[in-house]
Amino acid sequence: MPGSPDRREVAVVYAAGLVQGVALVTFPAASSILTSPSYYGLTSTAYGALFVPQAALAIAAALLGTRLTERWGSRRVLLTGLAADLASMLLLFVSQLLIGTGSVTYLVLLLATTCLGIGFGLTVPTLNRFAAAFFPSGVERAVLYLNALLGLGTALAPLFVALFVGLGFWWGLPLLVALALVVLLAVSAPLPLRIAADELATSGSPPARPALVLPSRFWVFAAFAVLYGVVETMSGNWSSLYMTSTLGATATRASVALTAFWAMVTVGRILFAAIEHRLAPTVTYRLLPFVVALAFAIVWRLPFGDVTFGVIAFGLAGLGCSALLPLTIGFGQEELTTIETFTAGGLIAAYQLGYGIAAFGVGPLEDAFGVSLRTVFALGALVAIALGALSFVVVRPPLVRPALA
């Protein structure tokens, strides 16, 4: 980006990271509302199916993001992503006015998650591009702060849900996020929001790109990202329902558990970045999956009513998840230099595939096969152990240590 970044542009980008984080977790945070017979009354399968279009469109947007940026420029891609997020929140708000109209309500919810997938897939990679371009001499720190704000947003969403449920109108969360997005779009629209690479988007046809050949090692990283997406989504999408249905927690205490998970994801990311000179990222990478496995094993064995330890266990799961995806992308970019520009988007797409598997797959296991959520988390512990074993294949010497971001 030529010259020093405009402070307004920096503020918009980092504020967008925070708002995107809240939007991303709005649906999981409202899981108790979506499945309550007093509101939407969705089954576990119907609830999980909501996230299938979100994952599919997020994958597509992440994979197409580079091509769209070449054609449109980063500013237009960002504004399109934020507009898709806005559409998602407005549709969620409207859906509560349609409760009792049968399949129409569910179709509106599916359209809402579809828009959220588009918004996530376009917005998050673009925000990272802006953060790096704004501070070229401190890229790692700039991206770290952006991801920390994104994580903070994910932690705030369940707190907002609990607050609005207590006030008697849960739909205050999507309305609040929609208002924040309207403000972001209004402030962003007159700003140039350009980076140097965007010149290609206005200089005629972009240069012809050679055929993309993915090395075999990419699929090792992608497999790790898929498994990581599964274990993260186990907590991110199903912890609230586990707390209420299996441990007997109130909706408020369930929101606290989800907040604990996302808060520890953020705290852990910053913590491991701060101590990377004392604890090598390769060691962190090999250790954290087993922390997740331990957390899931605790969740599996908790007796009914042990809500406090449920909150602690999901917080531990968040710590275990915290640095894994950033390190996967960092290690991949360091090693897969022949496809460096594709690596981040490809691995985010793989992560979203794992997200979709866990977001939807748990519902049929519970509804069609009678597998309890308790057993699902026991299976999740096995997936985390497999993730730990795969980490030793991903990080093979010699490997340059990437900074956590």
C-alpha cells in the first residue's frame, strides 16, 4: 500500500475482524434457541445441516478469493464479504418473525448460513492481506492482532446471546451485528482501501497463471487442517447443546462454556506467540492435539450436573485448539514455496471441510443412530489423538519456524 496507511482504514480493517468473529459464532451461540421447542424446535440433524451451506460456500469463497481479488481488487472483495455477513444477520433476524410457518423458517435459516459462509470466505483472507500490507515491517504482529480480535469476537457472541436472552429478546444479537456491519460498510465505502497488488485488478487482464500442481506434501497439511476443523467444531458448535442436554446446564451457563472455549483460543494464540522463543512452535504443535484429547476425555466422563468442570474442560479444549490452525498455515507457507499464494486459502478450505463434517455429522449420529453427545465427544478424543500423531508427520526437520499469527 503506497505511503503510510490511513488510520481510518486500519480502524475499519481491525474492527471488521472483531465483527466478523461475532457474526461467525452467532448461530452456534444461539443453538439453545434454535433447538428449543419454544422457539425453532430444530432436531440435532436439522441444526447441524444449517452449517452445510456455510461450510460449502466458505470453501468456495476461500478457493476463489485470489482470482476475485485479481479481478475486483481487495476493497470490492472486502465490501462484498461484509455485505454477505449483513445479509446473513438480517435473515436470521427475520427468521424469528416466521416461526410457525413450517419449512419457510428453515429455508430462511439455510439462506442465512449460506450468506455467512460467503462472508467468512471472502472477508477473512482479505482482512489478513490488508493487515500485512498496512504494516510490512511487522507483518506477523499485525496479523496476530487481527486474529486476536477475530477470536475476541467469537468469545463475545455467546455472552451477547446470554445477555439478550436474559433481557427477553435473543434476536438482539443478530440485530446488533447487523447494525455494526451497516456502520462498517458506511465508513468503508468512501475509503480507497487499496494495496499494491490491487493494481493488477485495474491494469487490464491479469497475467496468465500456470496450471496449479499441488505437491503430495500439501495433502498432509490439508488432512491435518480437516481433522483440526472437526475437533474445533466439536466444541464451537456442540458445546452449548452438550452443556444443556447432557450436563443439565442453563442456557446462560452453556453460553459461558462456549465463551470459555473461544476466549482460550484467543488467549492461547497470544500466549504461544509470546513464548515461542522458549517453547519451539514444533513442540507446541505436537503437544496441543493431546491437550484437546484430554479435554474431550474429561467432557466424556463428566457426570450430570457437573457444569463447572464442563466450563473448565471446554476452556482447556480452546487452549488446545488455539495455535494449531495458524501454525499449520505457517508451516505450510514455509515449506510449500511452489504454491505459497495458494497455501493459506487451500488450507482454510480444508479446515472448512472439517468444520462441515463435524457441524452436520453429529446430528445424524445422534438422531438416526442413537449415539449420544457424550459418546461423540469420546470419539472426538480419538480424532484429537489422530491429529497428534499426524502432527509428527507435518513438522519434519528441517523446517523454519513460523511466527504464530
